[in-house]
Amino acid sequence: MTARWHIQREEGRYLLSRRLPARFDVEATSVFPPMDPARLARQARQDVWRMLKGLRGFTPVIEVTLGHERVILRAGGQVPKGSALPKGINADLADLLSDPARRARWSTWAATNSRGRA
């Protein structure tokens, strides 16, 4: 990652954002089996950015929270205050997070160095 990304690590939580403070104006969540939170966040961020890069002023935010025998991925980001959001954007983001091919790619990448902690 380049220095332009902010990474916050806390017990059981990993946050990757372009700006601080991080804000979720659009978001979706998904549950994964235990895996490396940093690697999962980077992979999800890439696809979220690819999907929403045409949304003017959009900046991605990815949060990974470790639960009991699961990892909760919260993906989305922020847009400039007062910006109109496209209709159905949260549903589109949820579809992205539930796409089997992407989930498999993210899981494979994140499992290759699974540490189990944020």
C-alpha cells in the first residue's frame, strides 16, 4: 500500500481508508470464514474502487472486524457531502460482496497468509 492509504489496527478490527475520519455514505457487509483481515481488505478495496470509481469524489473505506469464527467485511466509502448517490448503489455493492468468483479470489488471497488477528 502506498502512503496515501490510512490503516487503523485495533484489537479485532482493521480499517483501510483513503481519508480520515473514515465515513460510510454507501456500504454493504458480508461474512467470511477466518482469514487475514489486511489481505481481505486490500482485495475487497480494489474491486469496490473499480466498481465505484466513476462516482465523483468517491473514496473507499473497508472495515474488517473479527468475530467468533468469522470475519465481517464492511465495504463502501464516502462521497462529498451533498452529493447525490445513484439509486440502488448499496444493493449494487452488496451484489459485489456476494459475487462467488470475487469471494473465492479474495478468500484465496487472504488465506495464503492468515494470521487470524487485526
